[in-house]
Amino acid sequence: MLDVKELTMSFGGFRAVDHCSFSVDAGTITGLVGPNGAGKTTLFNLIAGAFQPSSGTIRFQGEDVTKLSTDELFHRGLVRTFQIPHEFHRLSTLENLMLVPPKQSGESLLSNWLRFGAVRAQEEVVRQRAMETLEFLELTHVATERAGNLSGGQKKLLELGRTMMTDAKLVLLDEPAAGVNRTLLRKLEEKIQILNQERGYTFILIEHDMEMIEKLCDPVICMAEGQVLISGDFQTVRSDPRVLEAYLGEVAYGETA
């Protein structure tokens, strides 16, 4: 699904990602862990097309996508969420989902005048899909609520829902547990597992919550100082001396940072 080779990103004299290489198989949930400043979010920005790497290549489904923009990758099924949700806070929860599908006829002023019936029909299809997504996420009770009024956990579920409104193949989740209470976190984990096992989504998730990583992820990749230290199953990565050293003073197993 994804193949990253010798990826490097420098900001002036600082190398945030340093010759990073790894691959992600289709149908997996890959955990990306490491201490703060390890280069995880920069790596996500590179994969998602927000940054252009200083060197190295990114291949998605066998195609070199290193120089493609975020928009181009979105249309190929590579999408991401953010640690701080980017909802349109004045729009309703439902409207936030309805905005996602690309190339809607209603985006054209001319179509609204000349093809009003077709625009309304397509909008109803999108609305139905959005309502089905909210039902899956158990958010129908806040469908008409302004998205800015949702709790932190509900906003994270909405972020996940926005990926469901696309033909997503690979989803990058940036710290989905951050700011989420334990009840909603369990629900979020459940939805990720269902999307992976029943709908074929492939995930990479950055996370400091080791309980979530252990529950969801195989393999787990640990980064430090912009490089991949080790990749393997959770227990192998957790017990590696290099990982313990990298995390010293950052995160202990069973805690959330």
C-alpha cells in the first residue's frame, strides 16, 4: 500500500526526518510511536503531500507520489486527520460531512441555475451517506448541532467520519486519543477496528497512548531523531532497549502523554 524510501526533510540546519524507510501493507493498522520531536508529524505531512521532502521517495499503491499535492493524494484515496480537529465550527455536524465528497454539482453556480433538479438529487444522495456515517459513529443525536460545540471525543469521531465520506484507502490518524475521554476513546477504537476489518481501510496512526497502540496496531514502528529505530509487533518494539532509551523521561507503558 505504501513504501517510503530514504525520506529526508530538513528545515534549515535541522533534519526533522532523516533517511526514513518503511512500508505499510494493505489491510493493516500500523502504529507510529516515538518521543516528542521524533519526526512523526513531519513524516505524516510528507506522506500526505503537505511538505515536499528534501530527498527520498514515497510510493502509494505502486505509484511514485512524492511530488503530488494533498489534493491530488486525496483524490487517490490517501487522507489524513489532525491531532487538533479541523472542523468547520459554525456548520452543523451533518454539513461538515456533506462538504467532503469532491466534484459536487452544487459547487457550480451555473449548475444551480440550469441543473437544479440534478443538484438537488445529488445533494440528497450525499445527505443520506452523511446520515449513514453519523449512524455508524453513533452521532445522529448531534447531527444538527454546530460542530464547534461538540466535545473533543465527538470531534475526533467526526474527523474519522470525514474520511468515510471519501473513497479512502489509506488513512493517516494523528493522535486520535488526544483530548478524548476513556468512554469515547473505546468507541473510537471500535470504529477504527470495524473500518479496518469489515471495510478494508488501511490505517497508520501516531499515538502516545500505548494501550491503544497495543490493542489496535500490528506492526508498530518506533521513531527517534527522525529515524526508524525498530519495526515489529508491539511486545518486540516495547522491550527493545533502544526504544526504552528513546522514551526515557517521556512515556511509560500504561500512561498517556
